[in-house]
Amino acid sequence: MSASSDQTALTAFAIGTPGYAPPEQMALRPVYASDIYALGVTCVYLLTGKSPKYLDYDPSTGEMLWQQNVRVSAHFAGVLKKMLEVSVRHRYQSARESLRAMDLEPYLDSLAQSMLANRTTSSQRGSNRPGSANSGRFNPGSSGSKQSDRMAMRIRGRNAKLEGLN
């Protein structure tokens, strides 16, 4: 079977696309964390628009050098960096661990302040007065910041999903 480097390599024991498959998988020793690496590479591809074969690698560590090609938060860059660890022992070991790392924890304080300011603004406009039908309730149609309302809904949904994983 002849295959170009863009196609999936297929042997009697392993499957993987060069550049996307982690080193341990190409060495016929995949583990659960191998999928985390492949997902990280896929994220880098989606962020850069470049196949991993067109990215540079650190010759001494084997690490993919992708950060200079994207603009992402330091938090997300750290998550991707750990997903792309060459050493399995330094990589996330499960999808659950990766999801928790991507949580919005670093941003919760600023989001809470934004939502508090939104609630105060709505209350001052009379849309959420004590004793009214909307008192103390989340009201996506109120005249506050709809963007922060949507974000609050996303955070609540994400937290509910994480609770369901436990």
C-alpha cells in the first residue's frame, strides 16, 4: 500500500496520521492520552490553518512550535501546550481532565462582576425590582447586557455538564 504523508498510515498494529498522531502511537504503544495529543494538534491546525507538517519543531525536545502562529489567551495556550506534551506523563490523562483545565475558572471573577453590574443596571431601570415578576430571576430579555446573559447561561450549562460527568 502506498500512502502520501497526508493520508492515514495503516499497519497491522497502528493507525495514525503523521503529525497528528503522538510519538507513542507511531511507536505502536498508544495510550488513552494519545487521543488528547491528537485533539491538541487538531486545535492547532484549526487555529493556524496549517498542517502540522508545515510547522516547526524544537530539535532538542521534539515539541511543535505553534504559539507564534496564533493569538490565544495565555490560559488556553497553557492548556494546548499540556495537550501537546511529547511525554505522555506530562500530558492530560483523560478528556475529563482536559475539560476541567479548559473551564472558565480564570475568568469567573470578571464574568461575575459583569453580571452583577448588569443586574444592577437592570434593577435601576425597573426591569427587576423587588416584588416584581422578574425579581431575583435571570431574565434574558431584560435591557442589560445580552452578551453577559448568554455567557452566564453557557457557564451554567457547562457546569451542569461537568457535574454530570462526576
